[in-house]
Amino acid sequence: MNKLITSPAVLKHIWDKHQLSRVDVEECFYNHLEARYLEDRRAKNKTTPPTYWFISKNHQNLTLKIVCVFKEGFIYLKTIYPPNMVELCIYKNAK
């Protein structure tokens, strides 16, 4: 995914905290067949352009939440981690 931008700081964080890598992110995008992205509208997470998230699985069948920003044709990864039950319910019930 040459359009995926991952900073060294984000890559270090997702590895140190969750033992996840850029490969996990790419696999989740490849497995995200429904192309549904939810906008994070919480005031503390508001960004311009907006922050979006989705839930998908990597190739090891691990369910993950991917948080990113779409800007000028690129995808900027903010984070990736296993979602909690609230996030799973929100995503499942979103239209």
C-alpha cells in the first residue's frame, strides 16, 4: 500500500503497546471489503481533515480497530489496536 503513510513514532507506538506492525494495518485494509468508515466526532479527537476508523481482521484473524486520516489521496495511520466491546457494538450497529 504505497498510499499508506506511517510515521516512525506511530509504528513504534503500535509495536510497543500492541505488538502490531504496518503489515497488520495493510492486511486490515485488504480485508476491509465493505469499505465502511466511521467518523470520530468526539471533540477531543476532532481533526481537519476528519479522523475515521473501521474494524477489520488481519490475516491471523485478529480483530483490530484502525484509525486514520484521508488527505490528498493518502491514508495517514493514527493508530491500530484491538477494539473494546463498545467500539465493536458501535461499528456493528452503524448504518
